[in-house]
Amino acid sequence: MTPADGEAPTRSPAGGAAAAAKGSGWLLMYLLVGVTPLVVAVTANPPPGRGFWLELSVGLGFVGLSLLGLQFATVSRFSAVTAPYGLDVVLNYHRMISFVALGFVLAHPAIIVIQDPALAEILNPVTADWTARFGQTSILALVALIVTSVWRTRFRLPYEAWRVLHGALAVTVVVSALIHIERVGYYVDGFWKRGLWILMSAVFVALLVNVYLVQPWRLRRRRWEIVSVEAERGGVWTLTLRPLGHEGVRFSPGQFAWLTIDRSPFAVREHPFSFSSSADEHGTVTFAIKEAGDFTSTVGRLRPGTRAYLDGPYGVFSYERNEGPRFVFVAGGIGISPVLSMLRTLADRGDRRPCLLLYANESWQDVAYRDELTDLEERLHLTVVHVLAEPHDGWTGESGLIDGAVLDRHLGDHPERARYFLCGPVPMMDGVQAALLARGVPAGHLDLELFDLV
């Protein structure tokens, strides 16, 4: 949901059914668009002598291209599309489906060469004609796109540089593939086939324009400014923003937003951070940001009055969307941020449902917001259990990892009835999730928030 929508979503039984119906509708549309190019390939009228395997390779290539074109939709942040799933889930799908699309695309030339080795010359950029060269360009750009995304940190690519490169490579992939298909010709002959490809190409362009021009244009009229930047324990900073000339934003506790600070909204430097403030705190919003490199290492140098833009809220990691009689929060390090938002909101609303927080950190000095958590134990029906990887002398609490033994000591009776919210490093979440499932907690009662969206 964007700030202009006015109200944050809540989830009731009816709302959950509506969200599921919308999600099914978008999924059906996605599948329909994905297979449409395959229908075009099947109904084509290729030259005589082209066998089954050659036409199969073409069909696989068409499906791969369609999936790649749809990638522009998955990163467009349309609230109507992301609301049933959550933007974090959609972006994770965006990453995973890229590998599937790559498999379809690579199968296209591979099958051609395997079924007729004499056609291997299409892989040689020197001897191949321009039709094949555009196909080669599309494939090479796709491989470069995936490699630079998977190993961005290994290549030491700054986020901003990677984002520009990612967008340029994505456009190159799709445009080169479309030119390749146009030059082949007989798969887009006829009025309706050519019209279909023109329509699909126009949609791809429209999605790009929406991401890089339309959405920033809307944000420029909803400016924010930094009120304060306060140091917390563990290298964490509390960043407080207030709206300028508008009512601000309403969100569900646990959601996140993309922040652009000290830049134009058209800049590529934006980063996702969870709200840490209460959803009932009007006028200002806060974010808990840990120094971890790139932009986050500079947060402490930001000054009050610095301009900012906020795109959000997004995400479904919220107790409002996933109600239950009891809540168990498992946080690791800065994973406390969305959990803190939920706890603060519960406290402001006087909610007395039982809550348990298992909070993992390296040491006692790394425990951000520990004093406030103690206060929240008084305001809520909350038990906070700190788990330290490197406990100090005299520590009598939990130490090591949040494993099955820790869970057994604190979950109490009927753990399957609680609703669980996990946020932290992926290895921690994987281990806790496996332990909870082994103890009979239904998978549908587990809600996970990913750290790294990009």
C-alpha cells in the first residue's frame, strides 16, 4: 500500500478470504500471460522441414522470454498485486523465477545444437547472422544479470551501481530477445500475432516507466525530513522522520518501507527498512537501522532537517494480518525492528494477549532497546528471553543459539496454538522454523521476514 491510499490494511476472516481470492486471480493472470507466447509459437507457420525438437526449443524460449518480461511487473510495487502476498515474498519470487527463466532460455539454443550439431555456428558471434547475435546478446545479458545479483557482494558492487546495472541488463535482455524474434519473422506474422507482441512490448515499457518515472513523480510531493538520529546499543541507530505538508503514512505494525534520503525520489539510492514505531503513533515514524555497510554505515552522520522520501508501507509480516490468541516473536540482532513495532503497537492499544520474545544477540552490549523491552514487559503480558552467543561472566540466562532446547524451556503448553513471527539471519530462521515444525507447530502459524530483499 502506498501513502496515498490513506489506511493501513488489517486482516479479518473476510479480509483474509478476499486477499486469497485476489492472490488467486493475480496468479491466474500471471500464468495466462506466461503461456500466451507459447500459444503464439504453437500456432506459427514455420518453414517446411523444421521438426518437433526445433519447435520445442522455440516454445521454451518464448516461455522464458515471457517470464523475463513479467519480472518487470514483480518489481513494480503495485499494491494491488503485492498485498495478497507481501512485497518481500514477491521480490523473493522475482529472484527465484530468474533461474527458471534462465533454464528455459538456455534450453532454446541447446536443443537446437544438440538435434543438429551443424547449427552450432549460431553460437559463434563472428560467423552468426544478426538474428542469432541478438539472441546471443539477450542470453549473455541474462547470465550477467544473474551473476552480478547473486555475487554482488563478492564483486564489491555498491548497491546503487548494481541497481543501475541490473536495470540496464534487464532492458537489454528483453529488447534483444524481442528484436531476435522480430528478425526470425514467421512467429509474429499476421495481424493478431504482431499486435500481441506490440501490446506485450508496450506493457513492458509501461512497467519500466512506472517504476522509474511515475512512482518517483508521486513521491516528490510527499516529502519527509529527519527529526533525529539517536545511537542505540549494538551499532543501531533510531532514525525518526516527520511528514512535510501531508498527513504522513499509516501502516500495519511489522511492515516496511523504502527510504530515499538526501536524494531526489528519482535517484536509485533507496533502501528497505522495517518500521520500528508504533502504528498508533501519528505524525512521525521511526526506523531501527544497524550499521552493516554501504548506506547504513553513514546513517549516524545524517542531520536533522535532511530531506527524505518514503515509499510504502509494504509487507505482510504483521500480527494484524495474522491474528492469534498468543504471540511468539523470535528476533536476531536488528531483526528486532519489526517486532518492536508490533510490541509498541500492542502496548499502545492495551492488548493483554500473552507474548513471548526470544531475542538473540552476540553479547549483552549488543542488545539494542533492552531497557525499553524491560518497560514493555510491564506494559504487556510479555516475557523477554535474551539469548547470547558470547555471554559474559556471571550470565545466568540462555546462551548459544535459539534451538529446540531453548524453545522447549520457554514455549509452554500447546505451542501449536500460538502465532510465530521470525525475523533475523537466515540460518537462525531456518533452524528455528525446523525446530518449531518438529514440535507440531503448523506451517501456517509461522511468519518469516527476510533480511535481504536486494
